[in-house]
Amino acid sequence: MTWAIGEFSQEEDRYAEVLRRQWGSDTLRQIYRDAYGTDYPEEADPFGFVTRTDLARIAELAGPVRGRRLADLGCGRGGPGLEVARALGTSLAGVDVVEAAVTEARTRAAAADVADTRFTVGSFEATGLETRSCAAVMSVDALWMVWDKPAAFAEVTRILEPGGRFVFTTWEPAYLDHRSLLSDAGFEVLVHEETPAWLRRQLAVYRGILGHRRELADEMGQTAAATLIAEARETRSVLATTPRVLVAARKSG
Ligand SMILES: C[S@@+](CC[C@H](N)C(=O)[O-])C[C@H]1O[C@@H](n2cnc3c(N)ncnc32)[C@H](O)[C@@H]1O
């Protein structure tokens, strides 16, 4: 287990073994290709449900930030953040609780066309980034795992420059109102929208995982495969009432 700056729940690093073993599995890659078609951003090597369309929308909503710093919180192995930073012409600071993911992100960054990159172990609630050091903050499919969302939003407020944008994708159960949490943390919400065709794609990935349990265990190991299989089993029933949303907000002041 990886303990980072500050505290985070043990549960928040439950994908550590999947992050380590994901692309040892050609079967998993093919499941994603089949579910996404041409919207699969394979070059970004994502671990989640981000599409090319989502990445372009995140870049569009991050604002005019060329030459400044973008942060990617819950960056995983770094690919989505590097794609957006390259498109926007920013430097990139990526943060994740899983050390193995951060190590891979550093390797990926060395080969990417992004001027200045820094990947560190840290959490949404305690990023280790300097106050007002980021022109924009992004996060892809990570916030749903964070237990203390008010603390996470307060940390994003701290690291953003005044007027800076926070753009993220996550899942939104009925009991969780991201808009009021953002407003409490000093943000003005600019966009709150469901991401296109997310449910069809996510269900197709889960069907693929459940239909290839044996191959996944052979290729990724039992622990990583069991984590994916449990998610596919447990999450399907709640998806219909838990939309995947893309949110953009501006720090006031
Ligand atoms: C579904 S993955 C998405 C990774 C990456 N954004 C992508 O799209 O490829 C969620 C990530 O959030 C990270 N995570 C979970 N809780 C976190 C926290 N409190 N702070 C920072 N990262 C966290 C996990 O380690 C994991 O890498």
C-alpha cells in the first residue's frame, strides 16, 4: 500500500494492482477497443472511461492557459493529462495516490511532447502543489473515489490561480450535488453535462470483462482481474441512476 502526503482512505488505492497490470492484458485492451470504436484514446492509455471526445472537451473548457501550468489530480499513468497538456501547450503536474502509476507516468512523460512535467505521489486532499500555482486543474474519473470531497475541492481552490478553471469527469449519484459543493468551495459552475453515450460504452466494457474472466486472470493475475470483475458485477446495477458527468467551474476572485 502507498501512503502519500497527508491521509487518504485505504480504499482509494484499491486499483493499485490493476494500474500495475492493466496493459499486460491484450484481452482488456480489445474489450475497450470494441466498446469505444474510434472514440477510444488508445494513445492516452487511460484507466477509466475517458474518450477522445471527453479529452477535447476538457481542453476546450480549461480556458486559455498556454505556457502556464495544468494539474491533473488522480492522474493514474498520466496519459490523459499529457494529451490535454500537449493540446493546450501547458506544463503538467500530475498527482496520484498510487506510486506505481506515478512511476509509469514519469516514464510516459519522458517520451511525450510536453515541455515541463512533474508527477508526484499525493492525494486530491493534499496534492503537495504550491498555492495558486496552477492556471487550470483537470481530473478524469477519479473524484468518485475520494471520500472527503469538501477537502478535495478546498485543495483545488488553494492550488488554482484566481479565475482558474477546474474541469473534471466523475459519476454523480442522486445524493451527491457537486454543484453545491463547488459553490461552497468558492467556484462558479460553468458547465455540468452528461458525457455522450457513456452508459452504452461502460456497460459494453463490463460485459466484456465478465465474458472474459479466465483470460483476464491469466493475463493480469488473479488480484487485478478480481478487482475489475467485482467492479463490473457491483456497478452495473447502479449506473442507470448514477450519470457520468463532465463539470467545469471557475474559481471566483
Ligand atoms: C479510474 S482511475 C483514472 C486514472 C486516470 N485519470 C485515467 O483516466 O487514466 C482513478 C485514479 O484515481 C486515483 N485516486 C483515488 N483516490 C485518490 C485520491 N484521494 N487522490 C488522488 N488520486 C486518487 C487512483 O489511484 C486512480 O489512479
